[in-house]
Amino acid sequence: MEREHQGCLVGIGMLAVCGVILFVAYKLDIPYLRCTSFLLPALIGPYIGSRYLSTAEQREKNSFSRRTWILLIIGCLALAALLAWLLDGRLW
């Protein structure tokens, strides 16, 4: 039960960081940060679920490696840059 509480707190913290990024993006009118703050929560659920809300057997069997997570984050940031450029015509 302790892992579930820890996972919930980590998830809430990550969503709070995304909220702060979104606030800064709208305040300073930065399309790249706005798109990033929309896309990063899509990675939070799978991360929390695979780390904290699964059994030990499922963690070993279905977990992504550190390299895979890094590639997913880089892909998410690249997609945010592409969306910012397509939707607003600028990154900053």
C-alpha cells in the first residue's frame, strides 16, 4: 500500500510541474512550452503505473528500460516542437 501512496504523490507532483510550465507558457506566450505541457502528462500515467501501481512480477516483465524512457521523452519534446511550429508558426 505504501508504494501506491508514493506513486500518487509522485503523479500529483509531476502534474503540478506541468501546470506551472503551462502557466509560464501562457504568461510569456511561448508555444513550445505550451505544447510540451500538453504532451508530458501523457507520459506520466504509464510511468506511474509501471513503477508504483504494478506488482513486482509485472514490473520485471513489462517495464521499459531507462533508454526507452529517454527516447520517449525526446520523442515527446520533438513532437511538441513540431506541433508548436505547425500550429503557431514559431517555437518561442
